[in-house]
Amino acid sequence: MLGSIGMPELLIIFTIAFFIFGAKRLPQIGKGFGDAVREIRGLGKTVTDVTDELEDEVHGVDRTVRQTLREAGEQIEDPVLARERHVAALRDSKREPGE
């Protein structure tokens, strides 16, 4: 946006501001504008920092959940395999010893 404003345009803007606000108020307005820009930049960094912290927290929770599910999956037997094993055991117990 400011890339299209050249030196002649800036001089016109400063001249109009000088006539509107006067020589005494112009430095105060400039300081206030600079402080506002500085504060906005600081808020942008704060938002970025908070976003990064939240992203790290979410990744940590994701890793913990995945690890817990992996461990739980190792402890819980697959129901289909458990049924097949049970049926096979029943068949073996019903077979007569001579077969």
C-alpha cells in the first residue's frame, strides 16, 4: 500500500498535516502514531507466541493419546481372533484322542 506513495505525495500529506495540526502538535501526533505501530507489532508477536505454544500443546496431547491408544491396543485382544482361538480350542477338546 505504501509502495505506491512517492516523495511528492508524502510532502503534500505532511504539508496538509502541518497546516491542520500546527508545528507544536505534529511531533506529538507522530510519536502517538509510532507508539501505536510499535504496540500493534508487539501484539502480533504475542499472538504468534501464543499460537506456537498452543500448537506445541496440541502436538504433545496428540502424541500422548496416540501412545496410550497404542499401549491399550497391545493389551486388548482382537475379538475376532479371540473367538477363533476359542472355537479352535473347543474343537480340539471335543476331538477324541484317537483321531
